[in-house]
Amino acid sequence: MKILICGLPGAGKTWLAERLVKHIDNCAWYNADVIRGAANDWDFSPEGRMRQANRMKTFADFEVSNGRSVICDFVAPTKETRDQFNPKLVIWVDTLEKGRFEDTNKMFQRPENVDHHITEYLSDGDIAALAQEIMNNV
């Protein structure tokens, strides 16, 4: 299963992904900053963001094709970037009114169809319950 955790920078995507992956059997995790760093690609233009969505999709599709679930946490600021990634499940971390980067704030489109809308940091028990719900739908 390919899981996207999206939201504004600083919303808690990585915080959630780091905890959630521990509760899902046979699950990989890719963080956008790590992948951007490996690619040495810090272009945040619309084209650069689509390139990043493609990179994240490539890693995620590899994991899924090898029988693993995968969590990818990245901003995915537009409908197009989310569609390009093509997740099976979307978790939107919506804990901020505005992120720390004005260019991202301007382009960020609130996701319309999400599987889980997170509006506050979750307790360990809530994260375990979310993982169980995800595992039940695999």
C-alpha cells in the first residue's frame, strides 16, 4: 500500500511518519528532505515540485512492487503533485494555518479527498489505532 502523508512544512508530517511506520508490518518510509538531499535538487518551483513527486513515486512504486507498504511524507502542495504520486491512502496533517515558506503557502491547495485528516498531534495510542486501521484495509 502506498501512503502519502502531506501538509505544510512544519505541520508534523515527518513526526507522524516516523511513529506510524513502526506500527505497520513490512513498511518502508521515505522522507522528502532526505530524497531531495540525495538528489541534490532544491528546486521548489512548480516544475521542481513535480520532479520531486515523480522521485517519491518511483521509490514508493519500487517498494509496492516488492510486496511492501510504504509511507512517503512530503508537502505535495498541489492536486497535481498528489495525483502524480498516486497514493492509495492520503493522510493530511493540517496543524498549521501557514507554513514557514511563503511560496509554499501561496501554492498550497487543501486536499479535497483524504482518508485521514489530522488536526492535532496524536498520542501513541492514536497512532497505533491509525496504523491498525490502515493494516485492516491492506
